[in-house]
Amino acid sequence: MPLPQPELPEPAHPEVDSMLSRKFGKEIANYFSGSPLNRVSFLRPDHAFLSSAFKHPSANFLLFNKLEPLLASPTALHYAKYSDVQSIIGDDPFVTSEEDQIAEYNSTTYTPLLIFLGLDESKQGFKYKEHYKGQPYFALDVTPKLSVTEAAEKLIKDVEGKGLAFSKGRVHMSLRAQEAAIYAEARHLLDWNARNPFCGQCGHPTMSVNGGFKRTCPPKDASLKLERPSCATRTGISNLSFPRTDPTVIMAVVSANGRRILLGRQKRWPPYWYSTLAGFLEPAESVEEAVRREVWEESGIHLGRVVIHSTQPWPYPANLMIGAIGQAIPSGEEVNLGHDAELEDAKWFEAAEVREALRVGTSGLGEDAGPEYKEGGLRLPPKTAIAHQLISAVVNGFVSGTPMI
Amino acid sequence: MPLPQPELPEPAHPEVDSMLSRKFGKEIANYFSGSPLNRVSFLRPDHAFLSSAFKHPSANFLLFNKLEPLLASPTALHYAKYSDVQSIIGDDPFVTSEEDQIAEYNSTTYTPLLIFLGLDESKQGFKYKEHYKGQPYFALDVTPKLSVTEAAEKLIKDVEGKGLAFSKGRVHMSLRAQEAAIYAEARHLLDWNARNPFCGQCGHPTMSVNGGFKRTCPPKDASLKLERPSCATRTGISNLSFPRTDPTVIMAVVSANGRRILLGRQKRWPPYWYSTLAGFLEPAESVEEAVRREVWEESGIHLGRVVIHSTQPWPYPANLMIGAIGQAIPSGEEVNLGHDAELEDAKWFEAAEVREALRVGTSGLGEDAGPEYKEGGLRLPPKTAIAHQLISAVVNGFVSGTPMI
């Protein structure tokens, strides 16, 4: 049975007929972007704000068990309310200031991760100061462990008794677009916090602050008799204190004459399945340089001009996919898979074949292609993947002389 | 005295008249990009390769003392040779395999950081297998500390005796473009290694492998009687093992009618100095969303369409600047500095005033403006900053209807 088709996000301001949109066309909003929430990031250190948002009756809590979200259906998240989560996180985790919480830090006390995601300004009710209104959204880790084991097991039993279930694997790709963006924010932050319980600079335990968007290396630990050693992350600003996002380049490669597109495949993919090339950006590379390096390393092709098309958050665990289109130079079109051994194959496809595959041969990696697909035909990634958007921009726009950027 | 003017990198393939360059114009190569080195990233785990590159008479070693590079002049780096660095790093740090080095790890042994930067393929001499030729480049940390204190102090005295000097502060902005790109790669990697001596996952010491592009959490430590605990970074792939690069958005904001540009200033900047807005991309944001969020948080302006212009590596310590142009929606042009308190001022400028400032009022932050600058006129960042390129693209292209992207 095919999974429900997710909605793709609409462009942020479809009504705007600006000089930029007339010149470059409609902005492509990729899956996992298009969040309805205003993050009001500057309010995160303000516990008076977080406390009133947390306790507001409209507040929504997205629950995670081992990084899997609680679903209402295959296309929708379920949100718990304040009364549901009190047994896990207490009546008000923001009752004292952040400064006081850091001063009282005790590494032996387990506090479940609670992330402030933002305000949905389309919903009335909660208000803070003059400007900040909307329904508050939080994410909470309810994985049964340590001091919350019993309460978390009871909560999970209760929600499962109502017919709800935590997702299993990456079925999130069927969530409605706005839900997918909320989930992506929550998952990225929960994962980053979980991967960094210790300070990379000094090796001591750290604590989550700023509504889950920062980790700090406290100078004291109530469980220790001695002071902790000094740590460079405490003086000045250290990027180690802030969430990590890994820039990744992903690119549709066009031939020098503009008529063909290069696609590659990994060994573990289903037969006939191809996609764009991709790889991590390295230190001190521009995106354009990273695109040229990765394409050469994986396929031997030499690119000239590179243009950035659109971007996509990818929360497995922490990527920013930067989608680009690059054009091969006339003398650089020969495929060589011998440099980096990542791909099983890479080859040039005619635009017509790719257009047909976009029509009949797309699906998620673990799913079947559509009913019109004929065995042996090219298979491609689904609309939720930026690879699909890049391939589509090239064969539906570029080869006809109007790249869709 | 004004500093020497750095060269800006040339576009990667200026001769390529591709469909992409005809549609979008010449690619902008920003300062710190444009490296002449092929990183051959897939050869980094291969110690036979690293060993022969390290010992080759043509190998160049860029030396760093406390993250400051050794300069030949204000515009050029100095490169040491194999015989200069043997006293610090030994005859061949790659004589045993990476696997063996991890098995023999001892956390009490100090090994100075050595980074393999790449091969300059325009220079003949060194060759590995069929395809990989060129002059090898390495970076080496010669900061006097622990077991190398004496050898490092002697080496520093020797090079200073020859009239060479380690740079002081950010004078690297006067390096020639290709040298700046080599320096940026080295600095980013040295800094990342130095900030992460401990594993964020388990808190134990880590070691540098893969020519400085990876840190691993070894299962054994010869200085300990007991085995180390298991660590999640050892099973599967963990992003904590790889260098961190923080995506940052920086954007020129155009008014709804396309005739004005929004610039902001921080309190600590010299009088009359303005620049583009900028900020870190957050988890699970697309670049386009991060641009809209940051512009609203810092200035209150609401943006519609956002287009990505070009990107710039920024090695202080580990940023990727993603340059964009965004256009305000007609009802969203009112400035409000009250949300995030980062800026002292943000206001709209007419294109003519900005064009004049690009002609007479640009300089580095600590430098004087040019001789034609008149006190009270607008001041702007220098050509080496992507902010300058974005502002220039807008006032020299966008307002005349042809954005330079």
C-alpha cells in the first residue's frame, strides 16, 4: 500500500510579484522547510517568557520516545497538553532563572530534554509583551530512563491506550509539510543535545539551556566536592555551545551542451534507481567549490559554472542540503569512478528519459514505483527530496533555456 | 599606512561560456575561496600516500604558532620544508597505518597537529598512483608546548632570525587570494582539532586521524589500566567525528520597489559604518527561511522572495557565509529594532548614496577610508567581505533590473 502523499510547502509569499521573483521565478520550498512557527529566538534566555508559554493552556507538546515522534496519524503529529507532561517535567521547569539553574547544576540529576520550538502566530490566545502572540510549541523527550522511567512508561501506556503510536523509522516523510517542519526542528535539537552530554573542550558534563538551543559547561557541579577546571567555552563565545548543522552539497549536473543530466547510484539502492550526486562541504570551501570537488571525486566530471537553486533542512541528524546546478566544461565530461569509491555507477541521461521517469518512476527508497512504471525504466527520488526538485528544474527548465531557480 | 590590497579570486573557469553563465552572469568567487589545491579527500586514510607526500622534497609546510601563520610578507605565506619540521613531528608520522596508531593510542603522548591540505596540481614532481600529482601542502602546529616546547622554541627562533614573522591578528586579509584560501583551510582545521580534544559523546580524549580531517574516540588508551567505556561514535558514523562548519546567512535587503537597500550597524563599529545584516542558520531552517527570520528579528522587515547569490568560507573559527538577496514585501518595510537587540541602527539607503560609498568609503574595520572619503559619508566593508559583493550586486545590478547573481 502506498503511503499517503505529503503536501509540499507553498512558497513563503506566493502573492509577492517582486523583481526577484520575476527574474528568478517562484521560490522552491523543499520538504522539512516551511515551518509555521516564529522561533522568537531572542526570547529563549527569558524564563519569564518560557514559563508563561509552558503553562499556557494552548501550549502544544510534541513527545519523542528514542527520537521517534508521537503520531496522530501517518500524516499528522499528536500534541500533548500541559497536564499530560507534568509527571515527566514538573509543574514549571522555568520557575527559577537560567543563571540560577546553572549555579545549582548537579550532574547526577536527570532532566528530560525540553525544547521551545516557537509560536504559531496564526493561533490566538497566548501573548507576551506587546509583540509576541500565538500558540506555544514545545518538544519533550519522554524516553523512559533514570528518574523518569516509571512516569514515562505510564505516559506512553496512556497515549498508546488512546490508539496513538510513536513512529517507527522514517515514516515522517508522509507528514503534512508544516508538521514535517515542526518535527524536523524538534528532532534536530533533541539529537544534538543527546549527542553532546560532554564538553568537547574539557570533557566534563554540560547542561541544556536557552530552551534547548544551547549547551553550557557549568563552572560548578553540586555532586562534586571540588570546583571543575576552567573551560575555554565559558569565556567568550564558543561554537561548541550552539547546535551543529552540517552543510551538504547536492547537485544536478548538466552536460556542456545543456541537453543531458548526470545521475549516479549507490550499490545499496534498488535496481534502476539513480539520483543526483551529493556530499559534505569541507572546512574553508565555498559551496561552489564543494560542488566541483564532490562531482570530480565521485564521477571524474569537471564543472564550470555552479548556481545555487534552493536549500532543504534534513534532520538525519543535522544536515542542511544546499541544492545546486552545475554545468560540465566541454573537455570534462568523461566519467571516472576510480577516485572515490562511493558510487556504483554514474552516467549521462537524455532529458526525455528523465522527464518520463519523473512522471512514472518516482517513490521513496523503500517503496514501489507508481502503476505506470515498467520494469527496467529509470527510477528517481520522490518530491519530498531536493534531488527530485533539482532534476525537475534541469529537465523541465534548463534544457528548454529557462532554468527554474 | 593602508595595507596592501589583496587580489580577489578569479572565477573558477572564466573562459566557460555556459548556459548557466549566460543566464546568471559570471560566478562571484569570494575571498578565502579559490584554493589552488586538490584536497584528494579520499586519499587521507591512506598512510602510504601521506607518508610519501610528507617526505617529498617539494612538500610545503605552513607553520602556525597559536593559530597564527608564518608569513613571508604581508601578502604571502612562508612555507617550511621537510628538514625544518623533522625536529617537531619526527621523520615520518605516517610510518605505521592509521589502524595501528589508533590501537596504540596513549592520551599522555603529545603529538603536534599535522594537517594534509592537498596537492597543487600546477606544480610537477610528486606523484602517487596514476592520477594524483602535484606539490603536497601540509599545515603544522609549532606552538611551543609539552614535549615539543624546546624544539618549537628553537624552530621559531630560527625562522625569526631569517626575518620571517608569525602574523598578529587578522592581517590575513591582505594575503593574495590563493594564499588566503590555503590559510583558511589550515586555520579552520587546526582550530576545530584544538577545540575538540574530548569526545562530546563520552567525555574521553580523542585523537586526530585522516590527515587532520577526522577525530576518533579510541577504544583503548595505553596510559590507562582499564578499557575505556563504549562510545556511540565508534559504531556507525557520527558527525562529531568530522570537522564542524557553521552555516551563516548574510543578506542584502532590497525595498519592495527595488530602489533602496537596508543596511545595519553594530554599536562597536566606527562612526558612519554600515553593512548587510547577518546571523547563524538554525537547526531545520532552509537558508531562505533563516534569511527571513534574521532580517525580521534584527530589523522588523518582512521579506518575500530570497535568492542565494554566492558563498564565502570564513575561518573565524568555522563559518560558511551564505550570501543572499531578499526583497521586502510592500507592507513590511517598517524598521523595528526592538525584537533582538543586536543592532544599534538599521535603515534604508538610496542606491546612489551606496554606489558613492562603494567608490570612496570602503576599508577594513580597523583601517581608514580612502583619500576621497569625506567625514560623515557612508562607510562600507572592503572587497574581501561578501557583504561588499552583495551590496555591489544590488546597487550596480538589481536596481537597474539585472541582479548580478
